[in-house]
Amino acid sequence: MWKEIFLLGCVNLLIAREKVGKTSLIVYLLRCWLNCSSAMGISIAQPPERPAILIAGTDQGKADWTWYLEAAGLATKKQIDDDNAEFQLAPEIKKLWTQDAPIFLDEEGIANLGKWVAKHPGALLICDSLSCLTGPLGLKENDADFAEPLRALSREMEKYRVTTIVLHHSGKGNEGERGSTASRGSTAVPGAVSRIVQLAWVDDKNKTDNRIALTTEGRQAKPVGLVIEQVEACSWVLVGDLDDIAKEEGRKKAEENLTERQVFALAEVRDAWDEDRHEMEAGWLVERLPGEYTGKEKDRKARENLDQLHRKALVDKRCLGAGGAKRNLYRPFGADLSQAKLRLPVCPKDPPQSPESPNPSNDGLVDKNSTPISPH
């Protein structure tokens, strides 16, 4: 349904801790699906001619659901008087079950859902949340039987090509694990679905960092890792690739922990590149920082510092030549190598003066009376 994230016509599991943004993200996707637009630049499957949405939202009351849906443009509020308002859902939302008027994943509830989707093949079913929808069944989350209602739901929805997204909470302290082991309760739950999508704070210790890591695990696609952010109610943007951002964060932390000499060396690498697109060498670094590199081992120390910066992914390195003519060249991380201007390995000295050409007449090489074409 959402390219390489949610599978079309299957049961998907969306897991996250409380208040990370599960419901907000789902409502945002519903709007994009109905508008036939991409979500954060990632393509979404086209809805059928008569799109239908069913929301088994037993986890929240009507007031919370209408707030989310109104923020996404999927509900409109009509003020009756100062104290009362009436909400009208978008016509594509065929049914909304809430905490006030719930549905559960027992035999009766699944049969009821089956009747609804039979009228709307290819519908989109949102189940929020798994624990609330199975609460009255008396099942314990840590038992393997906890996944049985999910399997029964999957069998019923498969008949009508329904795309199902089930919201579930991740276990406390499990946020850093893979989706298959991060969900709360029995590991049979992840095994009962086709795709697992996990949301977690990029930096849960930084309360001002609102970036969220979205990762996937499951069948029919390789895992995806993205960083997304909610910029306003039910509106999201793609920040970038999770691996790229993690590496960038690692470089920032590495730079914060550099020694004083490493800081100077990194600054010289960057300055040399910014000034003339030249790459740094150990000998040249010694020339530029004579106060930092002294003694017989000065070139070795400079080379060690440059290699340390390379291992921390703060500079890029390449080698030219071989043997005694080998040169290690360093440039700022990510700098375009095609712009590099190769610098001479040593500063050229003034060439020696050529000897004067001998004057035959002065040096006794020929007789003074000889003609220029004399055989002598």
C-alpha cells in the first residue's frame, strides 16, 4: 500500500511506544490514500473506484478520533450551540468504532467486520489497538494464544483483499530492538502478520528532538529505514535515510571528542580544500602547523592524526603511487574528488644555472684565422 512499508491486501503491524505518533501517521496516510497522492514523497497504491475505510478504534473515544480526523480533513465539525458540536465523517469512512461504542476481535466482532468488508472489497481496515481489541477475551499478552484473534482476523480479511493495519504497543525498554522482538507481549504476534513497521524516537533522551525512526521488517521486501517528523497535527515530512543520518550523528559526536591536535589537523584539511581544492599530506600538514609537529617523528605524528580523522569518517583518503613514491592524500568527508587539484609533492627549488658555452676563439679550440666551416 505504501511502497516498501505497508503491504497491500495483507495484515500489517505498526508498533511504537505511547504518544510517538502511531494514530497521527495512520490518519495522515488515510488522507494521502484518498487524495491519490504520495506520502512524504513515497508512492501509495491507488484506491479502488469506491474507496472504503473502516476504523476499529476501540483504544480512543469519539472525541479523540474526531480531533484526529478533523485535523487531517477527514471530518468536519458543525457547531450546534455553544456547548455542542456535530461531526460528519468523510463519506469514504464507512464505519468508526470507538471506546464509547466498541468492537472486539472475538468471534462475533470478526464476523461483524467480515460483513462490512464484504460490502467493500479492497477496503482499508485500521485496528487501534491490539490490546484493547482483545481485552475482553481474557488472553494474556505473553501467551502464544494472544496472537490467535489476529490470525482469525487475517483469514477473514484475506477473502476480500482488505489491507489491515493493526496498531500495537512496543515493550518498555525494547524500543532499540528489531520490530519482531520490540512488540509488547508474545513474539507470536509479529509472526502472525506479513509486515512489521516500527516507530521510535531517534534520540529519546533529547526532549526537543522530534525526529522519529521508521523501520520495517517482514515479507516481500528488504528492510527500510527512514527518519520522519510530524511538523503539525497529522502532517509529516521525510527527513532522510536512517543509516545516513545515524552516520552523520556519529561524525558529529566524533568531532566533539577530538583532541586539540586533531582539531587543528581537521581545520587545516578543510582550509586547504576550501582555498584551492588541494588535498592534505602529512609533510604539508607539518609545514602548516610547525608548532604542533616537531622533532624527528613529526611526519609520522601528522600522518597518524590524519589517519585517525579518516577512521572517524571525518576526512576521506586516497593513495597515489607506490613504494617510495606513495602519497596519502586527505580531503574533507564527502568532498567531490573530481574537483581536487593535485599539488606537487615537494616545493620545486630554483634550478641550477647552466654552464656558459665555450667560446672557441677564447679557449684555443680553433685557430684564430679558421673559417667557421673549418674541418677543425
